Amino acid sequence: MLLVKTIVENPEFVIERLAIKNRDARPAVEKIVALDKEKREIQKQLEDNKAEQNGLAKKIGELFKNGDKAGAEAAKVRSTELKTIIKEQEDKFQALDKELFDTLVLLPNLPYELVAPGKSAEDNVEIRRGGENPDFKDFQPLCHWDLAKKYDIIDFETGVKITGAGFPLYKGKGAKLQRALINFFLDEAEKSGYLEVEPPVLVNEASGFGTGQLPDKEGQMYHCEVDNLYLVPTAEVPVTNIYRDEILDAKQLPIKHCAYTPCFRREAGSYGSDVKGLNRLHEFDKVELVQIVHPDKSYNALDMMVLHVEGLLKKLKLPYRIIRLCGGDMSFTSAMTYDFEVWCAAQGKWLEVSSVSNFESFQANRLKLRFREEGDKKSKLCHTLNGSGLALPRIVASILENCQKADKIEIPEVLRQYTHFDTIE
């Protein structure tokens, strides 16, 4: 959530920056400026009226003491009038405060200065590539869904029977490959200084609001209506909310956590080849990286997270590319995002496997997550970051498609200590 102070002091700047995200923010910004001004005026009147009322309370006693009964009665009448006026002003102030808040939470985060304008993924900026695309000379490569059936490692049909489309059943070496990837990603995160946590996969409304999923992505989340709880779309939500409503000591920063959770996304409106096989699921496994850092160090932290995720793909020896998202392709909460995509050879397409984002103080303001420097009385908002390190489905798809041979699938060498097998045959 943006700071009201930022909007009121720099309205044109906010409008200009949000235009990078293809958002016409002028009506909302002008409304916020006007509401804030009216709130301040009401607050000043309230303070003056309360001061007068407090003064009258003392004065009434003195007037009675001095025998000025008429003066005391007049003061009591005025005090009663003020009581009514103050109540009306308090109600007005609360109504203005709610209207301002309801307008404010619908404004997205400001994009960082390096974010390019653009309307869609076509306008994203490729930063670099790594790895080599496989060259299939002796056989026609199969897509991962055909490989899954050939080697009996992922059963999409039974998943449909049990739950529905987008809920695959992993079997045998397919299940072991899932577990191997989770353990590999967690171990690599630990080597990079992340503390592993195991959070709940159901969160309350306050947690969804704190990280910006609510109200922006409410329709994409699975909602347990009886208890008003939400299945997590990513471990970012519960992990970041560990520190909601906290004031940290600056010495505690940076805080680095990693977590494995299943993730649940309705993916409403998705259709076509993009949802085939493992390309887009309603339930999938992911290891998430979360950092809470000093504002002066958040972009250095972002660079380090990018290098960490890139290191995972290098160790898996998968062809990848890194994309910096343009304004029109960024999330509601992000100030800057790098996407990682892997090449799926048989499909002949790039698939996103990670987004690494800096949210600056946007989430922290919603979370009321602050820190205090030694010797300072005033606290400041932290910066928060997160990234997938990594999401499993498309990594599995890429491994199956890129590492296939005519009669087997070779497991990346770095995973073999976890799978305890070298090939799927």
C-alpha cells in the first residue's frame, strides 16, 4: 500500500509512475488528496472543539464556585452542543478515513525507475540467457505429458477422477523426482543463508491483505467460506506474515526465510495449450524465498536473489533466460520483477518457473512491518522481497523434455543424490 504522504506530496509523480503500469491513477490520486485535506480539516476542528470542551469542564466548576450560576448554565449548554458536534465530526472523520483507505488499497505499487513501459509480455526486457538447448538428431522428442504416460510417472487422468483438471497424480519415480527437487531447492537455500520454516497452508483474510493478494487476487484464491480461510497461492503469504504488526531491531535485518508448501491457484480464465500437462496447474509444489531487509539494501538483495535462482538452473543444466518485466506485465504489489523461464524443447516454448520481486515498502505498509535503528525513537518501514526458488511443475516439464533420450530420461547429475536413481526407463 502506498503512503498517503507520498501521494499528497507528489501527486503528479505518482500518476506518472503508475502510467508505466498502464494505470490511469489520476481520479484515485485526486480523490485521495481531497479526502486527506478534508480529514485534516475535520481533525483540526475536532482538536479545537475538544480543547474548548475540556476548558469548559474546568470553567463550569469555577463559575459555580464563584456563584455565577447563569454563566455556569450557559457553559453547560455550550458543552452539550460541543458534545453533539464532536460526535458528528468523529463520525465524519471515520467515514472519510474509511473512504480514503478503500481508495488507497486499490492503487498498485509504483514501478522502480528501471522498469520499462509496456503493455504485455512482448514488451519485457531480456537480460541474459544460460544453458544450451538440446539437439535431438536421432529421434523425435516427446512432450512431457507423453513422456509421463510412456514411463508411467505422472497420471493426469486419475488426477481428474480424484479432483479435477490441474491436479496431477505423481507416481513412482515421478513422485521421487518431486521430493528430490524440493529437498535440493531447500538445501541450496540453506547454503545461501535462508532459514527454513514450515508455515500453515491456510491463511486468514488479514494475511491475504498484508501481502496484497486481497483484494487484488481474491478470485484466483481458493476460499474456505465456512471458516473464512484461504488456501495459499504461494508460501510468500504465510512466511511474510510471520512479521505482521512487528517492529524489528535493525540488527535483525536482513531476515531470510525459505519454505516448501503446496500452492493452490484457481487460474480462472486459463485455457488452451498453455494449460496442457504440467504447464499450468491448480495445485503444485514450490520452494519460496522471502527476505525482509533494510530499505537501503533491498536492490542489492534483489540482485542476490536473482543470482541464487540462476545458480539453481545452472546446476540443473537447464536452458534458461532472465526477463525484467515491463510495467504492464508486473504484479499489483511489485516495484520490480525478474522472471526466469526455462526452455521446453519438445513444446518449443519458454515457460516461467520463477518470479523474483522487490516490493519495497508496499507490503510492509499493509503489514505494519517496521524496524528501528539503534538510538532512533521513530520506526521506519522495512522492504520485503520474495522469489520462487523454484516452482516444480515446469522444472519437471523441462527436465523431462530436455533430458530425454530415445529410450530413457536422464536425471540431472545434481539431483541423483536425492533421487537415488540416474535414469527413468
